[in-house]
Amino acid sequence: MFKSKIFIMVVAVLIAITLILTAAFVLWNYMDKSSADPAVQAQNSAKDVKAGKKLTPDQIKEYTVEMKDVLTNLAAPANGGPGNKFVKISFAFELENKKGKEEFEKLQSRMKAIVIETLADKTPDQVSGKKGFDSLTSALMNRMNEELHDGKLQQILITDIVLQ
């Protein structure tokens, strides 16, 4: 009788340890995924966009939509630096085909809203330099390609930018 009580206690302790370790493993994986940098996630997702066939210069010109002089406020820096920064930026959006360009033009106001929303979440440091440009264009490409059905964005070029 005494041995069976010890056996039951040992089994109960082992089950408790197993449940605690399982819960810790699940929480560790959840925290690891949610704490990943959104800029890194956007760049990794943009890398998954398949490169299409090489376009001729005439096709590039034919499939490109320009968005000029988008002016919006940027997010305040996390370090408490001076706020009220703004950016004036222009883009060239290269699409993979003519149908994609036509669809993009029809959705121009929605696409501009995506640009403004994306910029509003960025600090001045996050839209500066090559790393900032890459992060911004990757985030825009991911969000805009979700809206497009007839053709996807091949490339986004920043053609003009003023940070103030």
C-alpha cells in the first residue's frame, strides 16, 4: 500500500513537470514570433515575391505608375526626440503587366492611403538611408500586392524624398 502511494505521487509529479515544460515551450514560441521586428518580417516577405521575366525599357515605362509628392507626418521617435517631422515623397511603381497597371490606377486613392498609413507608423530614422528605403518599399509592396489581383508589383522606386 505504501509503495502504490509513492508510485502515484511520482507519476503525478512527472505529469506536472511535463505540463509545465509544454506550456513554457508554447509560450516561448509565441513570444519569439510576436517580438520579431516588423521591418525584418516585411523584408523577408518581400523576398518571397517571385522575380518575373526581364522587362524591356519600353515595357517598364508602359507598366509604371507614378505617385508624386505624398506629404504626411511621421511618427515621433521612441527616444522622445523632437516630434512633428514630416516627409514629402514620390514613387514609381513598376507592375508586371498592363492589366496590373490599369488596376493600380483604378485603386490609386487606396494605394495612396496605404502609403500614408505606412509612413505614419515610421520614424524619421526608419525612412532614412538605404536600409530605411528597403524597409519602406518592402512594407508597401506587401500591403499593396494584397490589394492587386490582375498583376503584382515588381518593384517600388523612391524617386524623390524630403524629410523635414
